[in-house]
Amino acid sequence: MNSRSRLGIAAAFAVISVSLWLFFNRGSRDGSFAVRGVAMGALAEHLARAFPADRVLVLANPFINDPRQPKSVRAMEEASLRTLKKAMGDARVVTAFPQLRLGAQENPQAFIVDSETTTPLSYLIAPDAIDTLVRQHPDCKLIVSLIGLPVELNRVSAWSEPTGPKFALLLPDLRMIGNSTAISAAMKSGKLVVFVLNKPGAKLDEQLSGGDVRVAFDRYFLLVTPDNIEALMRDDPRPFESGGPLAR
């Protein structure tokens, strides 16, 4: 490998790592992990209750498989996976790593066009990556994405087909779906069954509120379901514009 290639790979890791940590760039490392863990825990508990029998396909960060990936990003992703498996059972959870666009691993900055997105991998996932994984795991009727949805969501058959799998999202960039009408329609159709968003104005502190995870969740996040989405949109439309990061 020549020096130019090595620099390209290093740059790729740097961009991905920084982007993934934009959400948690205030407070201690332990506090960041703890707060994201609260969001993942609430999502996992809801899925375990609402879908007690479904087999789950988890879309995880492909970069964590490379030993050169920073340990912090790998640890965060692995913690989320452990939380989901604990809630739903190891045997029901299949972890998958979507294929990236050609050249995305070597030069991700050529694809990531929005530094404010909560899901930078949305710009790197190959358009057919999710459909390929769905074909490989036809028994998985529920998809849980830890990395958002592809920017070219209109090209994903699993999303557009009514009989395809359902989706659950952790801290998504909702602009991949569209405006509030499109988001609401996705939930009403049953395609999007639940997602967790950052609560507008919430600030990441050093400590969680009293150690109570439910209090902490209510402080930082919103759990959005078909039952409450209309009320939440009426109360405050801001989080449905992008699902943007916690205040810093």
C-alpha cells in the first residue's frame, strides 16, 4: 500500500469517527456512553414488548470491523448491540454491516455532504445494500438501524414495498424520509414502527438525572410511535425536521 492510500484510509477513519461523535462532543466519555445507552435501552425495551416474536436484522457500522477504527466508536456500537440482544435475546438478533458505496471507505468526505447530520453513514451506504441484506435474511421481519437510512431511500425496495420488513431507528436523520407528512405516513403505514429522537433544547451534562434511566430518557429523548407521533408533531415540530444533535 502506498503512502497516498494509507493517508486516504486514515482520513476516512478520521471523518467517520468525528462525525459519529458530533452528537456527544460535550461532557465526559462515560457520560456520552451512558446517555446513548439510555436511548438504546428505551428503544430495545419497546421493541421487546411490541415485537416479542420477530427476528431482528440490525444495521450496524461497517467500520467497526477494521482494527484501525478508533476504539471509542467500536465500543459505542458494540454496547448498543449488547443492549438490544439483552432485551430481545441473542438468538433473535442478526447483526449485519451494509455494503458501502464504491470508494466510500477510502474517501468518505467525497460522499458526506452535511456535517450536521446525526447519521453520516446515510451518505456512504450503497443504495442496494439494505435490499441485499434483506434477501440474505428473509426471516427477519424487523430492521433496527443504528446508522440511519440511506440518503437514496427511494431506491430501497425494502422501504417502499408494503409487505417488506418494518423499520426501527436510533437517533435518525429524518430528512432521509422527507418532511413531516412523509414521516407520519411511514408510521401510519406500519413501515416505520418506532424511533428515538433527541429532545429539542436538551443539553448533555456530566451526570444522568439521579441515576434513574427513565428520568434521563425523558430529559434527553423522545420515543416516537404511531400512537404518539401526531401529538408530538403538534406540540413541537422541530425534532421532526432532522432529529438533530443535543445542544452543546
